[in-house]
Amino acid sequence: MLIISPSILAADFSMLGEVVRRADKAGADYFHFDVMDGCFVPNISFGFPVLEAMDKITDKPLDVHLMIENPEKYIKRFSEAGADIITIHQEACVGHVKETVDMIKGLGMKAGVAIKPHTDISALEPVLEDVDMFLVMTVEPGFGGQKFMEFSLDKIHRLRNRLEQKGLNTDIQVDGGITKENFKNVIDMGANVIVMGSSVFKGNIEENMAFYNKFK
């Protein structure tokens, strides 16, 4: 099932409630929430108060992507703030990914594991059967508006094939540089949860969402 998850990182924060409600009404399935700490990635975004506000604006699942060091310290707090899905980075949890995934699930949320563009999908093998969603980053995490890395298509395809070999239908999310020009390519390679920021929130939200929803 194709799922569209607009990233509020690209939204106009002076009118956050309005633009999120517009995207919600126009057919968004999730809302993607990028948390950056300035350490794991070279940028700082937002945290608990904004997520709590989002939880009041929409009933759609809040898809929280933690680009932070030591994410296990903050899982419970993000759960309390309204997260429905929490995705952690494999690179931030080397040696204890499974334990962090179990912590997320133990709090009643879905668990995702992300990898950076230059991390091979083999790094996901230890948790292949434990995760609700895998996130293949198609730009370097940290900043919106970057250009899609074409070599990511092969990673998406190989990950989908590996999941099928194991008899798994786990969601594959992609995040970074998704546009009308490459949207179908990532779907054809096996991704089904698509994160887009500028491609939804820049320009006419309703027209943008209508374009992507016609692929459902």
C-alpha cells in the first residue's frame, strides 16, 4: 500500500496548523517529523513541543524520524508527545538496535530503522524480521532540499528483494529529494512510504497532493 508522508520540515511554520490541515484534507496518510540534534547530523530542527502541537492538529499517524545520538534516552518522551512511529538510525545505535526497537514497540508504537545513503542494506540484516519499516535515506540526513541520490534506487530494490526472500512485506520508506520526476522510480523499486517536503508544501498543496495520490 502506497503511503504519502509529508515532511513538516518544509512547511511554513508561521502557519503550521493551516498548511498541515490542508495536506491532511488533501490526502496525506502520515506526517513526517524530522528531529535533528546538531550532533548526529549538522543541523538542529525541533522537538517535543512541536510534536505535541502536531498531535492536536491532525489525527494522522505521526512518523517521527530521530536523527539524534543516543535515541534510546528519548523514546518514552516522544511517545508521550504523540509519536505513532519512531524511526532510529542504525548508525546511531550500533550494537543495540534490536534493544531500541524493542523499547519502541514496548511503548505501543511502530518501529523503524533508517540507514544513511552510504550505509549498505546488509547493516539491517540483524533486525530484518523485527522492524515495521525501513527508511532508506536518499540524501545525506540533516538538511531539506537536497538532490536525490540516484544510486539509492539500487539499494531500495535490493532491500525489497531481500525482504521478499524472507517472506516479509515490511514497509520501505524513502526520504530525500523526492519529486514528481523520480517519484514513480522509487515506487517501482519497491518503496511504499514516501516522504516529501518541498514537493508537497511548496506551491499549491492540494495540487501537489493530487499528483502523488493518483498513484495509490
